[in-house]
Amino acid sequence: MSQLGFRTSGRVHHRRWTSCLAVLIAMAVLGGAVGFATIKGKEYLAQAFTVPDYSGPGEGTVVVQVTRGQSNRDIAVTLEEKGVVKSAEAFTRAARQDSRALGIQPGFYRLRARMSAKEALELMLDPTSRISDRVTIPEGRRLTQVVEILSKKTNIPEAEFLAALKDPESLGLPPYAKGKPEGVLFPATYDFDPGTTATSLLQAMARAHIEVAEELDLVRKAKEMGRTPLEIVTVASLVEAEARRPEDFGKIARVIYNRLEAGKKLQLDSTVHYAVNQYGRITTTQEQRANPSPYNTYVHEGLPPGPINAPGKAALKAALDPTPGDWMYFVTVNPDTGETKFAKTLAEHEEYVRKFQAWCRANKGRC
């Protein structure tokens, strides 16, 4: 009995061992399958989330335009179409990971073909990649001079600027300009891109004037002074033409207002120069001062019909806030240094005029 019982117990242990081995083998197989699946799954996910992208800085030159209002996704599509990046998705992802991408400005950019998305983004964030040029319009230039400067710098024919000026409604001039651009195309430095038109440049200048006028609260302050906004711009243009030093702007504005209130003619040579279309002279002749043009303040009382040049911010500010004083006259006694004398009486003024005449005698041909 004991032997029979022993043999029976051995069979049971053998079966249990066999079963355990089977389970272990099954678990090993299952573990291998899971490991294999995990590896393959990672490979699949990597492939699923990897987007086509070039490597390296690229080659050649590709010009790309970014227009106003475009999103980074829009820019990415353009870059793919131009062959700069391999896929829009690659650039979009690079832009999403760099907050600076939100600052990409409208304009033209010089990039390269077959660039990595990251390299393309870095190049677009580099200011030197932006294709643009600059034109500076100095304060006090007449409209004819402004057109000449713009045309020379941009290589846009003067005829195109003149054609644009004949359609003042398209330029966005302030209402008080009454359709006349003289004086309301702000003197400043402007960037222009390839494809810039005469109209778009003039529009930018008109917008700049409006922005400065709003900053100075020109319309409201003009009303408080009992003047129209156009009169303020006109006074500013006279200040711009006559002043030689910044500290004299407010004083010259005061002389103009004092003479207007006293009913005296302004008698400014700058208005005569405008009337006879003369540049580069300091004085005027008796014949020129007799010119019947409404801009000639030797002949006509009050302000000229409109601005005689493009005044800058300082001149506009002086016209709105003239220096307190009771001067009635001024004369620049030394055009080289800009020294200007202000007088309350005619006798005092004539004394300063003699100093100016002495300067003219010492500098023949310059007056």
C-alpha cells in the first residue's frame, strides 16, 4: 500500500511541475509578445508623429513674402510651396515651440531652399533677412521735393507719385486737408519693401501725420485756440521754414500769432519763396515780394491758404503751444549759426536787420 501510495504522489507532483512549466513558458511567450508589441508600437508612434523635414541650413536664395494678417500656419504653407521647408507641418511645429515666432512681421524675406524648419524660423527672426530699404523725408520739404526724394530713393517714377496725388481720396488724408496733400505727408524715415507702390508710400506718410496729430490732440487744441486744424498745420509749416534752432520754434510761432492778432501782415520771405517756387535763397527781391500769389504774405494779410511744406512734430507742437511773449519781429542775424533775434519794436528790429545785412556783405552771393 505504501508503494502504491508513493507512486500516486509522484505522478501528482510531476503533473504539477509540468503545469507550472507550461505556465512559465506561456508567460515568457506573452512577455516577449508584449515587449515586441511595445517596441513596434513605439516605432509606429514615432513614425506617426514625425513630420517630413530637411536637415541643415539649405542652399541658394528664395524670396518669400509675408503679408499682413497671415498666421504662422499660413506662412508655413507658403514656405512649403516655395521649397524652403519640406513640409508646412515641420515649420508650424517649430514656430509653436518658439514664442518669438509670434513676432514675424509682414514683408519680404531672403531665405534658402531645402532648409530645416528650425533654420528657416531662425532666419525669419533675423532682421538682416528682411528685404527692405529706407527713405528719409526731412522736415520742411515741399511736396515737389518730397516726390523727388521718394522717386530717387525707391526708383518709382515721379509720374506714378503725381498720378497718386491726383487721387487724394485714396491716400487717406485727414479731413481738414481738404484733399490737398501739401503739409500732411509727415516727414520721417520709412521702410519700403519690394513691390511698394507710390500710393502705399504716400498712404503711410498720411497715416504718420494723422498719428502725430492725434498724439498732440491737434483738432481739439486748435478749436480751443479759435483756429482750424489746417491753420495750425499752416502755422507749423511757417515755423518749420523760418526757424533755424529748436529753441526758436515756439518764439517764431508766437510772433506769427501776435502779428495775426494785431492785423499786421506776416511778411515772411519763406512764403514768397513758395509763391515763386524758389529754393535755397535767404532773401527775396522787391519784384518777388510784389508777386500777387495768395501765398505771398507781403501782399496779403493773414495766413497763406495752406501749408508751404511738411512740418515735423516739433513745429506742430510749437504751433499749438507757442512760447509766451510780446515779440512782433524776428530775424536770423547769422544763418551759419542760426542765431535769431526777436524784437518788440520796429526800431529794435531794424537794428537786428542791420546785423543780418552785415553778415550778407561778408558772405557775398549767399543772400
